[in-house]
Amino acid sequence: MRVALLQITSSDDPQDNLRTVSGLMQGAVSDGAGFVLTPEVTNCISNSRSHQRSVLHHQKDDPTLAGLRNDAARLGVWLLIGSLALRADPPEERFLNRSFLIAPNGDIAAWYDKLHMFDVQVTETETFRESAGFAPGDRAVLAPTPFGKIGMTICYDLRFPYLHRALAQAGADILTVPAAFSPATGPMHWEPLLRARTIETGCFVLAPAQVGQHRVSTGKPRTTHGHSLVVSPWGEVLLDAGQRPGACCVDLSLSDVAKARHKIPSLQHDRQFSGPS
């Protein structure tokens, strides 16, 4: 199976971002990809809540979702929209950070709301309070496809091994980790955490990422780490997209999942224990 990770530098203009992604999708499919993945917040990166309120939509009305569903159907490919920032239904006033798996006929095969909110102070000048603007999800999602079962996660979820282990024990062959990772933590944490999740679970990890300096019309600008990665079930980095936007393809053999788990069957070795107290 050939997969394509789209590494992009989303602005705060959803229409412009949709044009970029559609063009990259076309190129990736021309290169033989049957499964295309985009990063977290594909439609809009913005730290301005007022701007988000002016450009974001509810799921049923969202033009990015509609456009990418049409692209998937036109091209006949599976598509993971890493996530879209969306308006929630009342009484929730915060936005949603929602990932979508789109089937080759354009239908929504599965969706997942980011569970863990990025509420951190990574440096003296870089603070994030994702929970102030986005409502967390409350369910793990495993999506069946003809080529394997996909466990869906988003960015900061990467730091919570129990979620990925639960997905793997439920049958996941592939874990998706679309991200807009901070450059303050990315150089030290991004690759080691992704490799750890593959080694712990015996899954492929596909992690499309935002990259570079993001153009915004209002509010504080943002920079992301890039380095979209594909990691094998044995922990080998099969693809590193570096720090340039574009589409990168890699061929996967899903039989590698069973091979890795046969060698290290740790998913079957859980034990109950008491403590610590």
C-alpha cells in the first residue's frame, strides 16, 4: 500500500488552505498513493478566537470538509483529514478539533475528537491553553478499512501511551498522529515519542505534520516543527519529510505488523498489579 503524507503550512484562510491541499492530493494520487493524510488543523491555524469565530463552520456546513470529501471521491482514495477546527453545537461555545477518515466514495467512515488538550508552558514566552478554545473528546476510535484497522489520535495524544495501547489491543494495525507540533519540543520529543508508540504497539504510525511559519491576518503568529514521519512496527523511520511543505509517499507492507508482534508479543503480556500507594 502506498501512503502519502501532506506536509503543509496552513494559514488562517480556510479557502486558501483547501486549494493547497487539493493540489497536493492530486499530485500524490498521480504518484500512486491510495491513502492520503493531512496534518492537524488543516483548515485554519489561528490563535485569534475572534478570527476563528468569523471563518469556522459547523461540520454540516464546513467547505473544507465538503471539498476534501469531493476530492477523495473524485480521486478514488482513502483520506485522513488530520483534523479540522469546527464550531460545536450549543451549549458548547468552544471549537472542536476533529479528525475525519474519508472513504473512496467520499463518505465519512469515522471521526474522532482530540482527547488530550495541549495546556502547557513550553518556554517563558510560549504558552498554550488549548482547552480554553477547544472542547476535548471523550471516546477512542478504531476505524476498519480494507487494508487494516486505523486507530485515530491527534498531536498531544502522542504523549499518552495508554490510548495507543488500547487501540492496538482492540485491533489497530495503523495509528494516525496528525500534528501541529511545537518547535520548542519537536527536536527532542517528536521522533522518540512516535518511535516509542510503534515499538510498544507493533503498529505502523503515520504522522503528517504542519511545518514552518504560519501566515495569519490577525493575532499572534505560530511556527510548527514539521518532520512528518512514517514509522514501521519495529520502530524504523521509513519517511521523514524534513521541514519543507509538500507530499511525500512511502510503500507499506501491512504484514510487518504481524511480524513485529510475533517477535515481541507484549500486547498479550499485561498483568494486574496493586499500588503504588
